[in-house]
Amino acid sequence: MEIRSVPGAAQMAPATAAPADQLEQAFLEEMLKYCGPKPMQNGFSGGAGEEQFSSFLTTEYAGILARKLDLGLSIGGEA
């Protein structure tokens, strides 16, 4: 029987975004909270579930926008 080693935490760690990209995403997320898409207010609205999970959608929208846009928040040539 052959036992293979388990990769260390450094090998398994996912690639993290640059700090400037994280800042851009946080900025866009805050902006989308106020001017982003609002839930419907009729019989077909999502109710309590929509209220609870809408922040996840806002976070995803901000992540997509941060990847597509460059707000110029990097310092000294960082990505």
C-alpha cells in the first residue's frame, strides 16, 4: 500500500486577490447597497428569504464589477 503525502496549507491555499482589488470590491459593494438593484415590492417578491440573501448577490455583483473595472486604487504599479 502506498501512502501519499497530504499537501500543506501553502499548497492548498486559494489565490487571493490583491489588496487593491479587495478595496475596489468593498467600495463597489457599499455603492451597490445604495444605488444597486432593489427587490420587487409586489406579490412576486422574494419575501424574507430575499431580504436575508440579497447581500450575497450584492457581493457577487461587486466582485464581477471589480474584476471588469479598474478604479485606479492601486499604489505604485501594483495590480
